[in-house]
Amino acid sequence: MSKFGLYNKFMTKEGKRDELVGILLEAAASMEQVTDCEIYSVNVSDNEPESVWVYEVWSSAGAHQASLSLEGAAALIGRAMPLIAGVERIHTLTPVGGKGIS
Amino acid sequence: MSKFGLYNKFMTKEGKRDELVGILLEAAASMEQVTDCEIYSVNVSDNEPESVWVYEVWSSAGAHQASLSLEGAAALIGRAMPLIAGVERIHTLTPVGGKGIS
């Protein structure tokens, strides 16, 4: 079964980027015990100060889908939504290997 | 000092994707002992069968720059170049944390 990779961009409402980064880092921390989640990397860029990029690697698309209904996920999503002006799925990928990937 | 993130797209010459994936996985393997390299993830996509995406996280921009002159890097680059039709630096990022990042 192929691994499942995502590269998403979150555009935030003005001045809300760092607050969203905090929530996404909480989401990443909640994945520490979720072995199906191999990478959940939160990134910013000086070029676009109101955006956050998240790169994720999952054991499968199903595992990613299931994670959206894990305990606490809804609460995190609920806290994040008011900060978000838009979300762009830049790429859906198939991670084939490399450093950081099992 | 900020970590340094890269998200690059390699467009390959026709039929050369898997060969390039192999070389990029060799590059990733060569990073196993390079502690400054935290993530070197090689990805493909069904949507674009002649492209390869690499997401990297480094301890710093300088560490990434230095890696280009590591032993073996030039040989790998030399083997990869004839396979590549183009390279697109999609994003230069500042990884702020998450699962898979120290």
C-alpha cells in the first residue's frame, strides 16, 4: 500500500499566523503516538507572512482520513477555523522514501 | 538560528522519473549520518508522472549549502542532471516544528 503525502497551504486572517502555527503544532504533538503519521511538519515563510505550510506523510490515505476523527481533532479544527482565510491543497503526493520516512 | 526548509520539483525527461527517484533516494541515504539534515523526503504523484518532489528540512541554510559539497554529492548530481528537464524551487520555508522535526 502506498504512503500518502500532503502539502497544504493555510492562508490566515491578518495577524493570526502565529496563533494558527501554535494550534498546528498542537496537532503535530497529538500525532506523536499515531504511528501512521510519519511526518507532520509546520512551516512559515518570510515571503508570505500570513501563510502556513504543512507537509504530512501518512502510512495510507485511509490513515490520514481516520485521523480527522481522532479524539481532540475536532476541537483543534474548531479553534483553527476562525483564524483561516483559505486553504490550498498544493499537492497530494506518494512519498516513496528518504530520510525521515520509514 | 532558524531551520531551513525546501520544497523542490524536478521535471524529468520522458521515462526517466524512476531512475531519478533512485538517485534521490541514494542522496537521502547519504544524509542518514548528516545530523543537520532532518528530513529528505522523495515524492511522486499520479497526476504528474514525469515529476519528483523533494521536501527537505535542514538545521540551517548554511548546512544545506555545505551539503552540496559533501563527498559523493557531485557524483550524484552528475548522474541526475542528464535525467532532469527542469527544476522548480516551489518554496523556501522556515520549518517551525512538528512530528519528524527535532
